[in-house]
Amino acid sequence: MILYSVPGSCAFASHVALEMAGAHYEVRLASREEGRTAEPFFEINPKGRVPALVTPDGVLTETPAILCYIAQTYPQAKLAPTSNPWLFAQVQSFSAYLCATVHVAHAHGHRGYRWADKDASFQDMTKKVPQTMGACFGLIEKEMLQGPWVLGETFSICDIYLLAIARWLEADKVDTTTLINVLDHRARMLRLPEVQKVLAEEQKLVQSG
Amino acid sequence: MILYSVPGSCAFASHVALEMAGAHYEVRLASREEGRTAEPFFEINPKGRVPALVTPDGVLTETPAILCYIAQTYPQAKLAPTSNPWLFAQVQSFSAYLCATVHVAHAHGHRGYRWADKDASFQDMTKKVPQTMGACFGLIEKEMLQGPWVLGETFSICDIYLLAIARWLEADKVDTTTLINVLDHRARMLRLPEVQKVLAEEQKLVQSG
């Protein structure tokens, strides 16, 4: 399989999941111009977004889908409780919150052009990011992260996805003083050998790109 | 089960899925003030968003998760190919696109306060909605909706979710002249007896609220 990625993006989650699943894969840098994806990447993913995973069945996009696909395709890695409807629903609920609310809040910091046209609007959006991301992570801290992992005792793709987005907290200028469990979770995740390996591979990609 | 909904919202998708699954359920109007959800609904869902489904296992939130939960819990209704990792990944990819990109584009029309603070920013965002929603539905028309259903010959929760969001096209002032397949899909969906029943129930909810 081939994963198209941009270092520092949410594609990091798919990269870590592939590594933890023991998959055979290759990571390629998506084509970019001026900080945005560009041709020929649009031929891989017409949406123009990373991650995109080239599988034997076709190209798969969207982080929640890629993470579940990896979990279902490599069941021995036990990355998601896919056969238990309630627990699996929890996984999908958490993924949906991260992609549709948290990642979207973050994206208003530098991608305001997706939803508005004026510089003043972009500045207004950027200014609100510490507050919106702080509110999201406040909910994660208080309501979602059961501990030690997101689902409680069971490690899952939720933990991988959370790490990918929690990496942005400082750049998004979020006040992290009350995010005790989120920061502890991130520190534990960053120590995992698979995560260390992916971080090193991201560095190589940055140098190659 | 109890579904908390707001008529006209994306909770419509969960409502239709419950009806098609043959589930025993009740629909309740989420508490609102000035067009936003309000206490005591926050006690049901701390995120303050519909839909929220009260199940025997707990409260489930986020449309992609609720739709998959219903499909997995009522397998005889055949609402999702959950045991085929590739097809199921397609379902989740489509759901993720709708919740994280299409619904988010729509929300900038009336919910700009989520991401900015100034009236001028809200106006700038609202003005761009026909363009962003048009681009999303252009991709759905061209790249995603295989026909006759989203996944091709197999009806699924993707079709239900697409209907919920395609209901917004006119209010979002999208130029629909090239959305031939999307409009045909919507018209076929609207004729289904389960959809007709849910539309009637939404009317009752509006009158009761």
C-alpha cells in the first residue's frame, strides 16, 4: 500500500496505524505548491487532501475510514473493537468528533480561505483558534478520554488519531494547563517505538520534499 | 431508543435509518433557545449538538457513528456492508466527507460564530456557501455517487445521509443545474415510504416545539 502524506498533518495517524498493524507500506509526499496540495496529487485524490491510501482495492480517503480499514484488514493488531457494535460506535463517534469538529477548528487557523474570502475574516478566524481548540480539548479531557486510553483499558485507533491532533496544541496556542490527561496521553503515545519510527520517517520526508 | 433531533437538521438521517431498520424508537425535540441547542439538552450531549441517540448501552453522538450502529444492530435491514472491509471503508469515507467537509461548508451559512467573532466575517462566510457547497456537490455528482445508489447497486446508510444534506441545496443557494444525478437520487429517496413517514413526524415535532 502507498500512503500519501504531508508531515505534521493528520495523515500522521494513518502512518502510525500502518506501522502498528505491521503492514507493508510506502509513504510518499503529496505534491504541494505554496502550502497547498497540487497536481498531480489531485489525480490520486480529487478532494486534494491528505491522507490518501492506495490499496489493492482502490484509493481510500478520509482518516476515520483509513484507520478503520487498517484495523479491519489487520485484525491481529487489535486496533479497533470492530465486532462489538457499541464499542465500535464509540470509536467512530470519537473519530467523527476529531475530523468534523476538532480538525475543522484547527483548520481555521491557516485555511480560512476554504470558507471565506477576506483577509479580515481570516484574521478573525485565526484569533479564535486557541479558544475553539481549547474548548474541544476541554471536552476530550473531561468527557471522552477515559484513561489510560481513549476507550479505557483498550488501546485503539482513537489513541492514534488523538495523538495526531494533540500535536497541534502548542502551535494553536491552546492553554494546556488543565489538559492533564490529554498531555499525559500524548507523552505516553510519543514514547511508543512505532510512533518514534514514524516521527523519524516524517523528518526524512520533510528533507526529501 | 430515544433520538434527540431538530427538524431539518442532519439528525434526519438517523431518524430515517431507525425507521428503515424497523427499530423501536421515540423522537424528541432537543431543547433550544434562539436557534441553538440549550439546557437541558447539554446533559444528554455535552457537545450540544443533534443527533444524540439514547441506547441501552449509553448515549451515542455523531451521525456517522449512529448510522453504523443502527446498521450493525439491525443487520437484517442490510443498511451497510459492515463485514467487507473495503466496502465498509467506502461507507465511512463517504460519511466522513459529509460530516467534516460538506456539513461544515453548510454550517458557515448560519453558524459562523463557531469559528469567528465579527459580523463582517459571518457575512463573508455566508456569501461563500453557494460556492463551497456547490464544489462539494460537484465532487459528489462526478466522483462519489455511483448510481443508482451511492455505493452502486447496493442501498446503504450513505444514501440516507446524502438525502439529509441534499435537502439543504436550495436554502444554500447552490446552482443545481449540473447536479443531475444528485437531484434524481434525492427525488427517488423522497418517494420512499420510510422517508415520507419521517418527514411527517418532523412536521409534528415542529408543531409540538
